[in-house]
Amino acid sequence: MKFLRRMLRIPWTAKKTNERVLNEGNKRRSLVRTIRKRQATFLGHVMRRGKLEHLVTTGKFEGKRSGGRQREKIMDGLATWLGPGKVSDILAAVKDRDLWRDMIANAYKQGT
């Protein structure tokens, strides 16, 4: 952000939000999109294998939950990123590799 502000010659005293600076520079935040894309490709890999990692990512293992605020599950985060649909729909789509790749590509292009 600092680099973009410097290129656009926006002084540090100007009260402009980071979102406004991104709009002026015609840029998007890409780090979150890249992380979500990598999570989705890793999830597809793990779910097709169907071993211990499958149980951990779906959250279907037994035991007590820790106290405090519950952590966000990988599946829930990807469900919101990939668009409307249930987690069960995503798990079914993972089995078809071409469909899964198309879903990831579409979500990445939309920039959500």
C-alpha cells in the first residue's frame, strides 16, 4: 500500500482509506484471493485422497472442543468464497476434478 501511495503521490497526511487508494490505482487486493485459491486446490487434493486429512478438514473427528470462540473451518471459508452452496455440494464437486478446477477459476476471476 505504501508503494501505491508513493506512485500516486498521495501524502501521508491525506486522510484516504486503503480501499480508496486501491480504487484510484485501479488495483485489487490479491493476497487473500491467492491464499483462498491455494486452500481450494489443496482441499481438492486432500479430499480425493480420503485419508486422515479428509477427516480433519471436514471436522468429523471425535473429541472435546476447546473453550472460547470456535475457529473458522477451512470448509466454511471456502464455501463463502466459492459462492452460494452448501458444504455438501462442495464435497461432491471435489470428486470431479474438472468441475472443481472450473469452480476455483471462476471464483478467482470474480475476485471475491
